[in-house]
Amino acid sequence: MNDTDRLTRQIHELQGSMLAMECFVNSLTQALSNDARVVVQAFYASESSAFRAALMASTAPEATVAAFERDVQRAVNLLGEAPVAASDG
């Protein structure tokens, strides 16, 4: 097996693992109560924002950033948007 074949196999394994994890996370998301969903939405918004900032400051390839943004949007579509906090104005 040459390096290209080995790398292709590893990529395919990673894709299968990611799809399985997505199915698992989707199942958990669908089982959330309304109260838990609000908490997960807020944490996810915070975490994805922090990771986005780190990615933008890194040398990550454009394909990595694009995949991150695509999958964040897919998760937001599944979870719903995090509620916007009311301001004290």
C-alpha cells in the first residue's frame, strides 16, 4: 500500500467516523427538553464563536474553515438559534 492509498483510506475512515458522530449528536439534540435546548444553544454559540476566532487567527486551510462554517450552520439549523439576551438599556 503506497502513501496515497494509506492517506485515502485514513480520510475515508475519518469521514465515516464523523458521519457516525453526527448521527449520535443529532439524536441527542432531538431528545433535548426545551430547557436543555436553550442551554445547549447558548453554549454552542459561545464555543463556535471561540473556535471561529481561533481558526481565523490560524493558518488553517480554507477547506477546513469552510467545512467548520458549513457544519456549524447545520448544527444551528438542528438546534435553532440561541436566544438573544435582553439588554439593560
